[in-house]
Amino acid sequence: MPRVRRTDVFAWLGAEIIKIEAPDSHMSGHGAAGRFLGESSLVSRSKCRDHCIDRVTYIWSFVMAQARRRRSGTTGTGRTRSGTAGTTRARPGSAGTNRTRSGAAGTGRTRPPSGGLHTQREDNPWEISIPDHPQRTDSPTYVISRKLMNDIVKEVKDFYLGTETPYQDHHGGGLWVKDDAGWLFIKNLAGMEWSQQFCADPAKVDRLRQFAQRIYKAFPQSIPALKTLVEGQNYPLEQILDEKIETQAQVARWVDSIFNASVPLSARRHTGVIDPKGGKAAAPTVEGGVHHYPTPITDIQLFKHDDFQLWVVDSQGALAAVTPAHPRGSGRSEVNVAYATPGTPLQKRWVAAHQKGEHLQLSGSHPMAKQAFAAQH
């Protein structure tokens, strides 16, 4: 594309305005203004001039936007040319695919900048927006906890919550214990996000500590193994686990400790937001994050058949989730609605059915059922 200079654009604008202001000239066929407005001669010259100026302003804004994208190295689609940040693309049918243009697996960053947003798209019109955490300052405890979590999960073969790296560290109440077979991941009764600590009752948080303490007593190899991994660092493992939580400072320390902030998740399973974009093609690898969808639904992503599409689009173009109503191989294709976007007609039907103690079941010929089984045909 040839370079467009500001002076060239405004010279053209001046010429067009002269044409408009010329006595006895008609709008039809005279310069760009006439072309913009069509063949009507009923529009005043002043309106035509204003319209011409508006169009030039729009064109200039577009040209400058393209120039800024070229300078910043982006293509205008949300992807960086290096593939290290921005959009990651997934190909339909390749479970767990989340590759940047440079070919690096994962989201391309170990710790995304806080408060940002990146997207992951399928080749069909499905999109996963992955908003990053609101801006916050990582505590020294959390910095060590995050590294400790990553060091541990590297030793786990075929980690059940996903092998797509780099991992994000979900504050989900994870407890890493060790026995003769190696590291084992257990979840506490509740996990606490960093932003939730300010409403946390220290006495209730201490009950989570007591639960964790009992777990670690049952796995005596765990604490010595953890201490080896943090050797030489100011990380009081036993103090965090054994000291009663009574103050806000102790709550904050617990939140960022390995006993809470230690659930390794891919970006899409952590904070992904699914936007169907009107797409109804098969996309069984599409997944949403635990920050935005109910855990009973996001857990299905971990154990469903790879060729079953959990997330579908309802008749309003809104996101929904369905599960099969009959066993695999039965020849039946009815589905039960498991999730509907709040406020939609489908969600109202779902609520009404559950108030009666019933499933909201859709026939096998329903478009949502066809989407769910599309990859199996």
C-alpha cells in the first residue's frame, strides 16, 4: 500500500470543496462529494461539504490506524506477529491446541500483564476471550508459591487438569502432597481468590488451614519435599501451615501460600469467556474458565468424550451447555440443558423445568442437539 501523506489528503479535500462551492454546479457527478451522496441534487452544498469532510476524516483515521498497527507489529486482528502475546489460535478437532503463530505452545507468556485481555479463536466463528486478573501486586510469598507450583507439576505425568502450558496459577485451594508414587494434587474444601481475602473471616479461613494440616499429617513425605524445593528462600512453610489464623495479615499470607494458590490451569480453563460469534459449526475443544462458569459445568470439560460438544448456541445466539440424555451407543440423541446464559428465554425455561424437578430435555432433531453431536457424524 503506497504511503499516504496528510498534505495529499487535505489537498484532495480542498479540491472537492472548490467543486462544491462553484456557482451553478450540481452535486451529481461532480467530484467525490457527488459520488458520496449519489445522484440527488436536492442536498444543499453546505451539507455536501460537511459530508465530504466527515468522509475524509474517516478515511484519514483509517489510514492512521493502519499505520499504527504496522508500527506496533500487529495485523489488525488482535494477533501479534511474533505470537508471544495477544491472540492464540486453536484448530478445530485438535484437543488442547492453543498455539501462537510462532509455534510456541500455550498462551505465550508465563504471567500475563494484569488487567489485560487476549483472545483465542477457532477457525469457525467461536471465540474465547481471556481477561487477565485485575491489576495487583504479587506478594513475595506468592512469587515463591507460583514457582513452587510449576516445579511440582513438572514432575507430574499427564496432569489431569491439563497439560497445556504455560500454566496460570489459580487461587483454588490446591494442596500438593507426596507419597511413594510421587506428587498428588488434592483440593481443600474451599479456595480463596486474592481479591476475596478482604471479606474473609479469619476464623473461617483457619478452618481451611486445619483441614490442610490434617491432610499433610496423612502424607508425611510432603512437607520435607516442599522444604527441599524452597530451600534457601524466605518461605516459612511450617509456620503458615501450623500457626492459627487470627489476623488480616495471616489471611493474606494464607491466600498466597502454596496451600491455597496452587491450582495449575491453562488460560482458557482459568479465565476464558466463550463468545459463540454466531458460530454453530462443530468445535468440541472450546472451553470456558472457572472464573466465569459454574464448576459443575467446567468440570465436564475434564472428562467428556473429545468428540462431544459441551458448549452450544441457542436460538438467540447465546451460549449454552448440554449433556447427552442417554448412554453412548444407544442411538438416541436427545440432550439435557446443563447451562443457559442468564436472562435468555432458554434460561427461563431451564429454571421452570428445574423448579418442577425435571430436566429441560431437547429432542435429537433440535439444533442444539445437532451441534452437540456434530463431530460424531
